[in-house]
Amino acid sequence: MHSYPGQCPVCHRKTHFISDSDWLRDNLRCEHCQSIPRERAFAVCLDRYAPNWRDLALHECSPADRSISARMRRDCEGYIGSQFFDTVPRGQMHDGFRSEDLEAMTFADASLDLHCHLDVLEHVNHPDRCFAEMARTLKPGGRMIFTTPYYPEKLETQRRAAYGPNGERFLLFSAEFHGNPISDEGALVTFHYGVNFPDLIRLWAPDCVVEMVTLTNPDIGVLGSYRDVFIVTKRGV
């Protein structure tokens, strides 16, 4: 059993962060809002890098129905949540979410202040297109704030799987799936991002500056593996 007293940066309550497993990444939960470490790390960076986020045009890709996603949806008037719906035309609404493909979004150029997502980019087929699209749709000075598993033991980013033109799957390694808020099947992992990931982002979005924040703080319940937060800022004012 792991238990740490502190204050949660998601629900802003005094709490205990508790896990009955040594795998803290998915199990060290706030006893009040049930947030987990990467969500709390993201919340800290959101408040630090975009303190006025409640007043901005904020797009969140693949939000959950809880934790920091629920807080952004509730508190930000300009919030737009999107999901990848196979059967819904891009740009249309479905079940309260906009149908979007991060690789080919329908948002206008320079129309958004923030792109936010938690553990999405390890599931996309073409991350270069995702970053080009996020950069295109951000206003000058806008930011991408996101989490995705980062593997410092891998010098090179590794493609694990790919999708063909008709959605067929091609596995290069054993299949790995993560949770998916709109599918019980889960989401196939297509990439393990390695040490060269920030350099790749700069190639894919050359007008942007890349920062990586790794927090370690039991007082806010940010411990365990894969808790890095990436902040990518589009140049300009």
C-alpha cells in the first residue's frame, strides 16, 4: 500500500494519494476526484503555462469523462472536446463531442489557443501530420500541452504498429492496447517515443518550441513512470 498526504492540483482539495499497487502510474489516485499522476502533472502544467486557460479557445482530443478533462469542460467557456468517430463526418457533433481526426482537423487556421490531450499520440498513425495540423490551427503564441509515454532508454522513436488505407492493422511488434474512452476494444499503441521525440516534433512543427516537464512530487501525487508533460509553443505574438 502506498499513501501520500497532499493537495490535488485537479480538484484542489487536501487529500491522500493512495495505491494498493506498485504500478503508481495508473493506480495512485486522489481519494476525492480519483485523478492519477499524469492527469495531475498535466493540470500543474496547464495552470503554469496557460494560467488563463478558462478564457481561451481550448481543444481537447479524446477526453475522458472525469478528472482534469471534466474540469476543463466545465470551467472553460471556449472548450471543444473531440473524439475520433469512424462513422461521423468530420466537424459534426455526436454525443456532445466534435468528430475530428487529429491528422486532418476541420478547425480553421490560427483559430485555437490550446490543443490538449492525455495519452493520445502513442495511438496515431502519422504523428508528423498531427503536429503539422496542431501547429496550423494554433494562433501565434498558442500551445500544445499533452502527455504521452516517453521511453528514455530508447534513443530512437519506435513504430510498433501501423494502419493501412482501409483501417487494416499491421503489427511490427506484439500488440499493445491502452484504454479508449469510446471503445471497449481499447486503442492500439502505434509508437514508443524515445529520446529523439522532441527533435522530431521540431521537424514536424518547425515554427514551434518544445519543452518537456518531468515532475516528481509526492505532495501533489505525481510519482511513478511516464509522467512527462510536453509543452509545444507556436512562435509569434
